[in-house]
Amino acid sequence: MNKSEMIEAIASECEISKASAQRALDAFTNNVLNALKKGDEVVLAGFGTFSVAERAPRKARNLHTNEEIEIPAKKVPKFKAGKFLKDAVE
């Protein structure tokens, strides 16, 4: 499902306009993004948890030159599905 399909589904289910559904979806994603930027977790009980994980620095190899390179540490977004979501997918 892409963003426009999601907006259409929200609008239909909530009986609101597509513009209102888009603002609601954008507000949700912006709030999750802002929380993660601050290092906070976003917990939606039963659905899942959005968080930020620290990826350690590591060594890799450039396949063209066979030279070893250092990949620096970085923060990456992470999502852990909750029980309700896991059970619903099975």
C-alpha cells in the first residue's frame, strides 16, 4: 500500500476528506520522526515500537580495489512489531 492508498483508506474508514486524512497521516509521521530525532521511543501498544539504534563502526572491503575501508558508526531507525501486529499477520 502506498501513501495515496493509505490516505484513501483512512479517509474512507474515518469518513473524512482525503485532505484531512493526508494532514492526519503527515502529522503522525512528522511526530514519529521528531521523537526519533530527539532519541525518544514511540510506543503504540500492541502495534509496535519505533526507536533509534546505534550501529557500531565496522570494516568492509571495496570489491573493486580490494581495499579495506572503515564504515563509521551511525544511528538507524528501528521498528519492533507488537504482539497484536504479529498475531494479525500470521
